[in-house]
Amino acid sequence: MKIIGIDPGLSGGIAVLENNKVLNMFDMPVMSEGKKNKRQLNSAQLVSLIKENIKSNEDIAVIVEQVNAMPGQGVTSMFNFGQTFGAIKGVCAALELPIFFVRPSKWKKHFELINSSKDSSRTKAIEMYPTLANQLAKKKDVNKSDAILIARFYSETRLLDNN
């Protein structure tokens, strides 16, 4: 089964795993919009990325981090975040891909990352996949690390759920 893990948001990430092996990972595709060059999700590019990484008749699951509004965040930023989250759901629906949601607390608890720094998921992903150390070397690569761990969480726990 191919598992696509998605850390939503404009600075999110996408990881494609099969048999717990990372086949590919990407930053969330974004584009500039309007006079102020505000970033927004490039839905067409997201569709292309997903299509390039799956074959027809392949068993696929898309796992998206279930996110909510956070206290202290501005109305505009939360609207944009929700818009991106909704677009991801729409893309998966249009591609007829099964989509599952996991709360950050759930996958982070599984990997013992509760109450640790944001960057600790990058360290955890590098521990699990040392060959990806160069691709996850920068602090901004935490998004791809989260996506890897989200997919890996599903891979490790779905067997338990099906029993």
C-alpha cells in the first residue's frame, strides 16, 4: 500500500511511503497571488504531484494532519490555512483517493514527541531514515519530516485498527 502523508498549510509538506520506505517528499506547492504576492496553494501542481506518485489500481491512503484554529492566530491567516486544508480535501476527493485524518497529538504521542520542540520531528525522521539526512538538513524541512511521520504513523497503526 502506498501512503501519502500530508502536513497541511502553505509551509507544509508531502511524503509518499510504501512499505515504510520513503519514495518521495515535497514542500507544499504554492504560488503568488495578487498585488501583494500573497502565497496560496497551487492546487493544480498538488494534483500533478499526487498523480505522478501513484498508479491506477494501486492501493492508496492519504493521511492528513487534522488541524484546528489556534488561539492567538489572526483571522486572515486562519482563513488562508483553512482554505488550504479544504483544497487538499477537495483534490483528494476529485482524485477519488481515500483520505484519513490524524490529530497532531496522536501521531506525536506515537513517536514520543509530545512536549518536545518543533524540530524534534526532523530529528526523529532522520533517525528512522538516515539516508535522508541531507534532504532534511534544513530547519524548514520539518514540514517534510512531519509528513513522513504522519504517513509512518498510519502505516504502523492501521494494522492495529483493522484487527
